[in-house]
Amino acid sequence: MNIVLSGIRPTGNLHLGNYFGAVKNFVKMQEENQCFFFIADYHSLTTHPTPADLHGNVKQVLVEYLAAGLDPEKATLYVQSDVPEIAELYLFLNMNAYLGELERVTTFKEKARKQPDNVNAGLLTYPSLMAADILIHRSHQVPVGKDQEQHLEMSRTFARRFNRMYDVEYFPIPQAYNFGADLVKIPGLDGSGKMGKSEGEGNAIFLIDDAKTIRKKVMKAVTDTGPTALNQAKPDMIENLFSLLKVVSTPEAVQYFDDQYNQCTIRYGDLKKQLAEDMIVFTEPIRQRILDLAADEAYISKVARMGAEKARESAAKTIREVREIIGFRHF
Ligand code: TYM
């Protein structure tokens, strides 16, 4: 059975980048694979060490997972901190993770630059915790966006290293996965290239945003003064708007604005209006489900408890076997 796993940090609401980069694949994959989707609350402490409402943030992501189409009867949905076996595997992996390779990770360097007063050991060892997440269920495929590619490469390194050092073929080598072949990067609205929850106000469209908020954010998106020559190449900020249009609009709408651009007759205001309305059509039913589910405390608790139980069963088996392989014995 193909085992699929992925996770999201509870540091904000889910946005279209999370959806089209990751969650859309989760929804498809849960139909035919053994899937584990979790909320990476341990990871969130690497950047948000003293969250005001950690439990509330975790609950919100769980609600948004469900609203986006994850089915707790098909996939195992759980909270990372409900499965302490992950922390134990993280410890074992850290014994064979080297300072040099951890320091070279791009996201580590970026985060160290962004939070110079908090370059903590969790940030440095983020890739070994992520590898523990993946390896704890001996996963084969990991649906993620392009920004996680390097972390996945590290997970493969740690899996191979474990197998080699202990002379076993225990961990499968996990592969990054996207249905459309290449990993996806959804751009933000501020021209900076990536939609992200920490990229600043107005950059991200959240699944929970109402129509008015979406219209406002999209109308504010950065553009240039327009093309001046026929068929000229699009600058990044315009290319970004087209990339967003491609994920929420029809191919005809994309073609229409592309033609207009190529003929230098494009009105960015019209393109933005179309983009905003198509985003609203996409997000509105999800937003409604988020609001409904958030009110159903009993159901959310049931889903989390059921997920924790299933995830722990699988994790405990791996930890038992890993301890055996390394040589730990009970007296
Ligand atoms: P996180 O919480 O930053 O993002 C969750 C998922 O959303 C994807 N994503 C995007 N995809 C395309 N375009 C974007 N603009 C965009 N923004 C976010 C991410 O690629 C990710 O798939 N380290 C992970 C969480 C994690 C994890 C794991 C993932 C922890 N352990 C084990 C997979 C397996 C993270 O910070 O994702």
C-alpha cells in the first residue's frame, strides 16, 4: 500500500498557496492511498515560541483541512504533538544529522536572517524533525509545494543514511509529489513571488477571506504601467497575476487576457476583477464550511482523537522497530 504523508504549520490560516501547492493533492490522494495529514505544531515553535493561542491555531487548521475536503474516514488527520513517538525518532535522527548540512539549508539561512535574535536549535534541526514526521509512518510520497523540495531532499538523505548505518532496508526513500508532475509555487499579490502567511498584509488570499476582503486585496496587487510592445515578455509581477488566474479561472479567461496583453490593450483593472471574482467563487463554499465546522466543537475533538489514535498505532510500531534496529533492549 502506498503511504502518503504531509503537514502544515499552524501559524496562520490556510491560503491559496497551501491549497493549490498541497491540500488539493491531499484531497485527491486520500481516495487511493493510506494517507496521514497532520498539523505541525512542534515545528511552529521554531518561529513562534510563545504563541498566544496554540490550541486555537491548531483547531483552526484542522477545521480548514476538513472544510477543504479532507475526509477523516479516508485519511488519518492528526496533530503532531499528539504523537510523541515523532519526538523520539527526531532524537535518533539528530544523532546522525551533521551541523554542516543543516547550516546549508536555504530555509534555515532565510529564517536566521529574518529572526537573528532567535536562531534556535529547533530551527537548525527543522529538517530532521520533518524527516521524523515522514519516516515515522515509513511514507513513500509527500505532497508539498516547491518551497519544501530541499527539506524533502534532506529527508531522503536521513532515510538513506539510517538504512546504510544500521545495514537495513527499513525506511522507504520518500518522494516529493504533485499530481501535475512539477511541484507548484503559488505567487503572492505583492510581487514578491510566493504566497505566504508571514509575507505581509495583502500578499495572501486566505480560504476564510470574505468577498469584500478578496476584492480589496486583489485590486491592490502590484502591477506595472502596461506593455508597450506587441508580444513582449511579462515582468514577474504580471506573470504572477497570470499564474493566479490559471489556478482559479477558465482557460478561456486566461487566453483572453493573454491576447489583450500581447496586443497591448490589456486593462489590469479588468484582469483583477476577473481574478477576484473567480477566487471568490472558489473560496466561498470552503469559507462557509469553515464557519459551520468551527462551531462544531464535539465533531472537531472527535476527529482529532480518532486521528491521534490511528497515527500513534503506526508510529509506535516504527519506534519499536527502530529501537530494535539500533540495539535498545528492555531489561
Ligand atoms: P507550510 O506550513 O509552510 O506550508 C504547508 C504546505 O503548503 C505549501 N505551500 C505552498 N505551495 C505552493 N505555493 C505557495 N505559495 C505555498 N505556500 C505554502 C507548502 O509547500 C506545504 O506543502 N515544513 C512544512 C510543514 C511540514 C511538513 C512535514 C510537510 C512539517 N513536517 C512533513 C510535509 C511533510 C511547512 O512549513 O509547510
